[in-house]
Amino acid sequence: MELTVQEFFEEKKADFQLELATKKGNLSNTISEPDLHRPGLALSGFTGVFTHQRIQIIGNSEIEYLRTLQKGLRRSSISAVLEFDIPCIIVTNENVPPPILCEIADEKKIPILTTPLTTTKLFQVLGDYLELKFAPRTVMHGSLVSVHGIGLLFTGRSGIGKSEIALDLVERGHQLVADDVVNVVRRNNIIIGSPSEIARDHLEVRGLGIINVRNIFGIRSLRQQKRIQARVNLRDWNEKFNVERIGIDEATTQILGVEIPLIELPINPGKNITVLAEVIALNTHLKFQGRDAAHEFQNKLLEQMKQKTNEKDLAERTIQRTQFQQKLFNHDLE
């Protein structure tokens, strides 16, 4: 992912109250990293570990330091830093960039932006913006629905019924996020899905066509984005298909390097997939709370088997004791 300073400036000019302090022709530089850097140490002369490829943030400390320098030393300090290929510089706290900084920046074609935001605030909001811009992303074919607050991504072959299931869930009061095309982005270890701009609010139902979910079911039937917490893969029923019966062996799948639960759901006539989807969501809630029905059932079964084994051992020991007592009694009679 690469982002030009021009794109960044136009997109966030209003939000960050950005102003351009140098010539407009220098905005074609490329931002290639989401991280930010303060060049205080580089301005003091040490550029050995200067991460020049990042956006440079100049705050009160850097401005005050430059003011303490004599004119010639100030020029050489700034020149040493601007020799590097810096994408852009942002001056915070309503500080006015020193004229010599703007002069050399124009020579080196490095844009300088100003903002009234504090350095701390800018690091926060700009860091969030760049993190999202540079986050790993992909596009998946499927339907994403928020069911009881759990993001379920329905996948499967074309025409298997993903959109019909999504429509049925929306009719039952759940929320559609995306149909057919799901934009997926990873933020930290969280996978978030959202609709494409052109298909937002719409569903394609075979035999019916495109429908507008917002117009039919209202605004509460939609979500703009949702964390994907499980993938439900719909498959045609096949007798050779190894169906999970207990649920002890939990399958997972990876999306952008993050593992999420995978439920392989066979489709056959008469099967109510919508109700099963609701159960999957509710069961996922229980697992988040530490309640796993399959493992609880297994533990109950093992405990019962253990109890029966103990009862059998006790019965055998009782029989052996009785037989031994009978032998002693017979011996006394002799």
C-alpha cells in the first residue's frame, strides 16, 4: 500500500485542519509506512538511526530547539535532515515553521504541513488513519451477517443459497453487512468485513434480482462493518462428507493470517439453515463465556464412565470379600 501526500492532504485536510506551508507542486511524494517519527535527534546531528521514510512530526520541542541555534547552525542542522527522502513534515501546535525550513524544503521538494492539533493528539488520530490505510486487506466472495451480535461469514459455491440465508436472517431481525463482495481488513488481530460501495445496502436473490434491504426492512437491518468471528462454509450434502457429530474437534480457517472458527455445514432439502445460523451465533457467545457444550458433554460422559467403573470395582471387591469370608467360615466348621 502506498499513499501520496496529495491524497492524504485532500482526504484529511478538514479533519486535521491542515495547511500547506510550502509550494503546492511538492505533494506527489509517497508515504510508504504507517509509522510516524519525530526528528529531534536528527536535528541535533545524529542521523545514524533516522527513519526518514516516515512522516516527520515537528512539535514544540523541535521548534524551540531550532530557535536556540544561530542562523548558520540552524541552516546546517535543517539541511542535514532534509538531505534524506522525507515524504512530508507536519508542524503541530499552531507553530509557524521557520522560514529557513520552508526554503530548504522547497528546494528539496519536501512538503511542509501545519496543524493546530497538539503533537500527542496528531500522533493518535494520524496513527489510526494510517494504520487503517496500510492494514492488510482482501476481498472475499460470500455474505456477512451480524447474528445476535456475532459476525458470521457465509461462504460456498455460487448459487448454494448464501444470499437467501442472509435475507432470511435479516427478515428475522438480524443485520446485513455485505452480500456477494465482502471487503476484509485486518486491524491488529481482528478481521473486519464491510460492503463494497456499489453493493452497499443491496442483496442479490436468484430469481428475484437486486433488492434494497434498507428500503424494505429499514435502517436497523444494516451494519456498515462487523468483526468476522466465524466462517460458515455451506456445502452440498454428500454421504462421503465427514460431518462433525460432537464438536470436540473444532476446525479453524485463516483470513489474512488470523485464525477464526470454521463450521462446515452440509446443505440438504428440509434443513433450516437460518435457525442453525442463530444457534451457531448463540453457541459462539457461550464459548466466549467459557461454556463449551461439546466439552461439557464429554466431561459428563467421562465422569459417568468413571463412576460406573468405580461401582464395578466396588462390586467385584465386595464379591471377593464375601467369597473370602465364606472360605474362612467353611474352614472353621471343619
